[in-house]
Amino acid sequence: MNDWHPTTVAAVLPAAEGLTELVLDIGGTPLVGTHRTPGQYVRLALPELGEGMFAIASPPEPFGTRWEFLLKGGSPLVDALVKLQPGARVNSKRPEGRGFPLGHARGGNLLLFATGSGISPIRSVIESIRQERSAYGRVTLYFGARTPLAFAYEDEFHHWEAADIRVVRTVSQPGASGWQGLIGYVQAHLGEEPVEDSLAFLCGQSGMVQGVIDALRARGLAREAIHLNY
């Protein structure tokens, strides 16, 4: 049985500073319906450039025919993927990983933490929540980026906030940008956010992940309530 399946590039779009959105059409392949949990990732490959793992940014859809990804340049594979034109072929495998246990968050509160391209699997969570918003309690996203221009999905924030998903943004290197918002790391801006009866989902650089875990643990959140997507 061939684990790889040819998928078709539907769109390649600028997403933010240093980030590109890749949309693949999986229609007509055995991949339809295989994305079942927000936070899962997929292996993508191009001939002679090997393979890489990329988190799916779109929500699971039983009959959906498109997968969305957020790519950060810097490797030969990614640099080639972001140059593809619609209609090009990319080899894909079935989604892997346990993803985030979103079902366990039903009826409770959810704290989401992401930095940079780590927003990709968190976006899958957010879009899943929006489809059934009344099933969840308070939802807050803490989103950190290096510069004000590095926030992916910025044009979607108003949709998230309209669904009563609080978005807290912070920039670590504002420079001379004129940024008037929060500055520093995401874990520094928990403020008085209550953490009891909450689950936390994290994705980003290892330093952020550990810093958030330490901050949440110091506030009394049990380690088993803090989840990564792998």
C-alpha cells in the first residue's frame, strides 16, 4: 500500500512576515476525512527534496477537500513549496500525531498559547471551536510574534473575537515600528486570567512552551491540564 498520495496546490499566499500559507486540494484522494483532531500534522514531500512535517491549520472536516498550512522559510523543501504555482503536485501522507484533546475542553475554559508559526495548529483549534462555540466556556488566545508584521491570520482576528474568543497579542522585538500593544513574552501577560477549570494548549518555540508551563504551574494549573500537540 502506497502511503504517499498526490495532492494539488490550490493556493500559495503571503501570510505574514516570513510566513506563507499553502493550501492543498486533497479531493479525490484517500486523504479526505483522515484529519480528525486539531493539532495533527502531515508529512509533505517533493521529489529530490525529501519530506517535512507540517501542522494542519484548517479544522478537521469529515468531507473537506482542502488542507491549509502555514510555512516558515529557511529549508530547501519549504523554500520550494512556497514557490509552487496552483496546479502543482505535492506528495502527502495521512495526518499523524495525537493533536489537542479538544473534546476534553467541552464545558470548560481554554487557554491557547502560540508564537510565530506555532499559531498553525492553534488556528485549527480555534476554527473547530467556532463551529460549536456554545460547547466551551471562556477561550483566550495568547499570541506572540517577533515583530508587529509577523502575526499570521491577522485578518481573521475580528472573526475570532466576534465568537467571544479573546485575543491577546504581544511583540518581543517591536523596534521602531510604532507598536502600541503589549511587549515581551506571552507568559508575562497572563495577568489575572483565572486558570482553574481550564485546559491549556501550547505550540511554539521550546523556550516559550517551558515558560508558559512554569507560569501556569505556578498559578496552580495541574501539569496534566497542559497539552502539546505531539
